[in-house]
Amino acid sequence: MPQPVLSVGSLALDTITMPNGRTHGNVVGGSLAYFIHGASFFSPVRVVGAVGEDFPRKYLEGFKKRRADLLGLQILPGRTFQWHGTYLADMNNRVTDALHFGVLESFDPVVPEKYRDTKFLFLACLQPELQARVLDQVRGSPLAVCDTIEVYIRGHRPALDRVIRRCQGMIVNDAEAKLISGEDNLVKAAAGLRKKYRLSFLVLKKGEHGGLLAVPDGVFPFPAYPLARIADPTGAGDSFAGGFMGWLAKSGKTDLRNLKLATAGATAVASRACEGLSLSSLAGATPAGIRARAAEFVKMTRLG
Amino acid sequence: MPQPVLSVGSLALDTITMPNGRTHGNVVGGSLAYFIHGASFFSPVRVVGAVGEDFPRKYLEGFKKRRADLLGLQILPGRTFQWHGTYLADMNNRVTDALHFGVLESFDPVVPEKYRDTKFLFLACLQPELQARVLDQVRGSPLAVCDTIEVYIRGHRPALDRVIRRCQGMIVNDAEAKLISGEDNLVKAAAGLRKKYRLSFLVLKKGEHGGLLAVPDGVFPFPAYPLARIADPTGAGDSFAGGFMGWLAKSGKTDLRNLKLATAGATAVASRACEGLSLSSLAGATPAGIRARAAEFVKMTRLG
């Protein structure tokens, strides 16, 4: 029986401009939206988040279709968090054109009583003070894993440090790992973060170049799933985290074997996320399809 | 009994400035020098190349220690090819400060009679007209594989196209693959190059991010071996090609299983090359040590 994953993060309405100049307005986004979809292929998801009254009902229906439990979702007066971004020619870089925090400015995450004993917890990208509020409300010793971004590393460092210290794992981008650790070499950055925060595992993501899984026994590099076409890389990292945590919750184990299988499942999810605009590709994917791609990826990367 | 590999390429005296400002003058370099060392862990190497009268005898002794057959090496009046380069802060980028072609200006590769039936041939980075001269002199149908760089793609395209058409495989950097194919996506670039030149296999190298092996059955991404310290990445790609061709020659097979094992062997060699200045780290490595790292890499990258 797969265990549920509890996650807090942002839900957003994104406006994305593609390299061809075409703009897609008010599509569903946010770290939590991608996480929900990514995790749902393996495990049920319990959601703590907030949207404004403008958040389209069809997007909430989309979360429900993915088995998401929305008991912890707050619909607040005001507007949903908005992100406007533009992708540069090669799709590997993007610029943020605008951010409107909307209801996230006053969001106070409340973990429903029913959720408080959840054993797998992911703190998706959000202000560390709000991530801490969720940690405060859960009971027992869940496997807590967090993500963060540059703005919180630079502007909320003491709060972020406290959150990471309360976590067993971390899933972040390479640039963020370098920034937090002060190490330019990724192997050293992983070792530094693991030691400083006493983490059991770390995943350092490198986008189209895959990433690095780091545990006390060593580091394990992995490539990305090769795609001939990237429709929209938005949320690939968040859906990767979803696939990763969903796998761990499903297996109930965090040994090296399952961390590696989780990496394959996460890679399958993240690559699928890139194949359509916003959540469209993940919304159309099936657990069987994701499992098949994960198995293909395991085989593809086996060198001997 | 491992088969020999025949290779033509450049032998150089490099002057390398490191990010800390320290300059190392007249160290041994060139595509062929790194290739020889890389291949030598698996197979004997037959060398076609040229140096000037200034090329230190100790460097020739170094090639001999690696079982290199130097019958095809010409010692010409004049100076050895020189490359001067400076690495930028993160070691992933470098600028070429100067190139002095020296004896390579008048080099006419001659393949000794004894070498002409060699079954494994690597055309390391060199003017395509000179690569073609070697192809003209070999008999039978060797497995011919080539490398090239931007300057020849832009300035010698018709000659380069003819060389690639006479090869069964290609080992090039990602940027070069994109430039030759006109495709920005690496999966598409690999497919385009394979079809256009009717290649049996391609390896697209991405430096610290590993690369992509492409065969008619599909593409197989691989990461780089994780290093906590890069002393000098010069020649990593050439030693990768050496390890790759050396493995194929040793196994005598080019099926997918051996292409994948060759990739692991090549990755072990390339990572070792980065651990010391110039050829120092490879010169100190043993076949057993390289095999152990290749086996470690196979295990490390196995996800399930």
C-alpha cells in the first residue's frame, strides 16, 4: 500500500513566453502543482497551499484527477500567485519578467489534523518561514525533504538554515547547491551540504544534464532522459521532486537501491513534464506510461 | 589478444595558464598524445604524427612506456606545434591565446607498410585533408572513427564531409555536433549526423556533463565520472576517444554492449586525465586502476 506524501508549496497562474515569441497566459503552475502531478504516479498526495478566488475550477479538478487530497488547500480572497517568464532561444535559460505574490503574501499554511502523521513530507519551493510552519505542525519523525531558490538563500538565510537542519533530504538545483555551500565543485558542494546539515541524502539537479545523488556512501551521477523536443521545461524540477518523493512513499524505503530507483522514476516524470505546455503532458500521462519510461531509462543508462 | 589501434593527430607543446594565474610552459600535449595514453590501457597504439626537433626526448620515452609504436612518427626540422591556452575560473571554459603550427604546416602523414592493415583507426583532431591522407593509405575496411573542431567545420567543410563519409563512427563535442548538423537539440543532432553520414555510431561529448552515445537503435546518455578536484581538463576529450577506441580494439567488437562498455572505459580514462597537469596523471595510471574505475563507474550509474 503506497503511503501518502504531504507537500506544501506554491500554486500559480503562469504566463510563459516561448522562444518563438508566443505567450501562453494564466496556465496552471507553481512548485506544488508540478509536485502533485509528479508524485501522483506513485503515491497519493496531500496538499497544503493557497490559491486566490481567480484560480480556475478546472485546474482544481485536474489536481483531484491525480488523486490529490485538497483538504489543506486554502482558497483566499484576492489573486493567485503569478509568475511571468520568458524562455531564451535554447530553452535552457529563462528570465523572470514579473512576480505577483497575491494570496501568498498572507498565506499561513495550516496542516489538517488528518495530515499530521504523514510519514513523507516535501517542502517545495516557498519562503522558508512558511516551510517551517508546516514542520511545526507535523507529528512524529516524517522523512522531510526541502527545496529552495536563490532569493531565499540570499534573503532568508537564517530561516532557511533552520529548515534544512530539520530535514533529512534536499532536492535543489546545482546553482543553488553551489550558492548555499560556497563550493564551486558539485561533488564538494554535495559533501559540504550533507555534512553541514546532517542530511541523509541530497539530489543536485542539473536540468538537461541530469544530476547527482549524494548519500554518505558516495555520489551517483545520472544523465537526463534524452528528448528530441522540449515543449516547456517549466516545473521539470518540481515534477522531478514529485516523482522522487512519490517513489519513496510508495516503496516506504530510503535505502540506496530505492533512492536510485526514485531517481529513475523522477527522471521519467521530469522528462514527460517537458513534453507539453504547463501540466498538459503530465495530466495526460498514466502511471503505467511513467513506469515504462523509468524502466527504459534504467536500461538505457546501464553501461555494463 | 587485443588488436592495435592506429591513430593520426597532433603532438604539441602546450603552455597552459590555470585559473590561479600559474602558467605551465611546454608541457606535452596534442590530440594524439592524449589519445595514445588513453588507448594504451586497453590496446597497443600505432602512431602517425610529427614533432619538431625541439620535442623533448623524455616525452617520446613517455609514449614508448605506454606501448606506443612510434614507427610512423616523423621528427621534422623546425618547431613542434604549440598551443597556448588559459582556463577561466570554473575550469569549464578556456580561451586559446596562441597557436603556432610549426612542423604541422608541412606535415604529410605517411602510414608505414606495417600499419596498413590495422583494423581500428582513429583520426584525431587534425586538418581533414591530413586525416584523408591516412584513410588513403590503409587497406581493407578498418573501423574508422574521426574527431574534428570548429575551425575545420567552418573552414574545411567539403574535405571534412568527405572524411566523415569514409568513417563508421565519430566522437565529437556537443557544440561541434550542433554546428555540423545545424540542429540545436542534441538528440536531433545525433540522428541527423548518423543519417547524413551513414554512421554506425556517434559519441557526443559534453565535458563535465558526460555525453550521448547514438546508434541506429537509439540514444544512450551517460554522465561524467564525478571528481571533487579538476587539476587540468586539457585533453580529456582526446583521452576519452583513446579509451573508447582502445576498448573496441581490445574487444574486437562494436555491438551495443561493447560500445557501452567502451563508454565506461573512456569515462574512466578521461576522468583520470583531469586529475593531473598535462599527461602526468595518465602516465601514472595502470590498466588495472583504469579498469577498476570503469567498473566503479558502471556500478555507480546503475539505477536499478
